[in-house]
Amino acid sequence: MAEVSLKIEGMMCEHCRATVDKAIRSVKGVQEVSVDLQEEQARVVYDPGSTDLDTIISAVAEAGYKVIDQA
């Protein structure tokens, strides 16, 4: 498993947080997601054999938000 923290721009309310959470969870291979509205970040645990970071970032973008940093 791999873990990454994504800094996400544009989340302003609980609906935004839920939308980002749902978008990331929809990616095959994602095992855990924790989205923090105040910190504007998501912690994601995923299986690198099933998905990659670019796919997760694309899912966030398709939901209408932008990943501005990753760690």
C-alpha cells in the first residue's frame, strides 16, 4: 500500500468535502480516504498495483477541485 497527502484547492463547505471524498473513493484501488475541510487536504491510502497518483488527482479534478500539492 502507498499513502499520500493531497492539498486540495476549492473546498469551502461540507458538501465540497463529501464530493472530494466520494470522487477519491470511486477510484479502484483506493483503500482509505480521510478528507479534512479545515486543512484542505486528503489523506489517501491506495494499492499502487491497481491505481496511481495521477488517476486519483484526475478524479479530484473531475469533481471540480484542484490538487495543488502532494506529500
